[in-house]
Amino acid sequence: MTLHHILVRVISDTQRHAGHADIVRELIDGSVGYLKGNDNMPPGDQAWWENHRRRLERVARKVGNA
């Protein structure tokens, strides 16, 4: 095992767990993004996001059946 391997593993694990913590925080306070009040999310109302999700779902299903 090399130092390079250890560093890559630590960075990878930290990134994964930070993502999990962010999901839990979003579930608790209902906000998304970096800062409360500054969500850094692309603009779009609820209808836009629902349409976007449906479009991605359709593409994913199409690719999954290919």
C-alpha cells in the first residue's frame, strides 16, 4: 500500500460521507445547496423540476433497456 493509494482512498471516503451528511441536512432543514438562502440551484419552479425529473427518468429507462 502506497501513500498515494491511502490519500486517494481518504479523499474518496470523505467525499462520499460529506454527500451523505448533506442529504441528511437537506432532509432536516429542507434547504438545498451550500447556504441557506443561497441554494446555488438553477432557476425553476416546482413544475419545471418535475418535468426535468420525468425527462431524466425517461432517458435513464431508455438507456437501461439498450
